Amino acid sequence: MRPSITLRMQPTTAFRMQPTRRFMAMPKEEQSAHTISQRLRNLRKIPPELIPLGIVVGVAVGFAGYSLARKLIVDKQMRLTRQNRKE
């Protein structure tokens, strides 16, 4: 029989115990007390490549809302309330 190999426990960088860092003061947001017009000026920061994507997503959400509303209004087969309730 061979003697068993003892494993040495060494702290790794991932599991090393460290004291927690002090909470740093959070920086104030740029938009904390701004008016709507000042917030609209920040739209210039949006990259121009994302504007067509936003338009397409907006149209898709609009069509989805329209077809959902139309389905709920037009479809008479769909039951939106309980029927034959015994009181």
C-alpha cells in the first residue's frame, strides 16, 4: 500500500478571503433634476445607427397593440367574462 497524498489547502485568487470594501458615495445622476427640454437634448447622444431600429420596433409594437385590441373587440367567440355563474 502506498501512503496517501495529503492535499495542501492553498487559497486561490478566486476564493481568497478579503475584507469588504467601504461603500463609495454614488455619483449623482446627470438627469436628477432636469426639465423635459434638457432631457430631450440628451437624445442627440443616441447613435444614429439605432434610430432606424427604434422606428422598426415602434411600428412593430404599434401593430401588435392594434391586432390585440382588434382581436379582443371583434372576436365574438372569445369569452372575456364568465358564463353561467351560479350564485
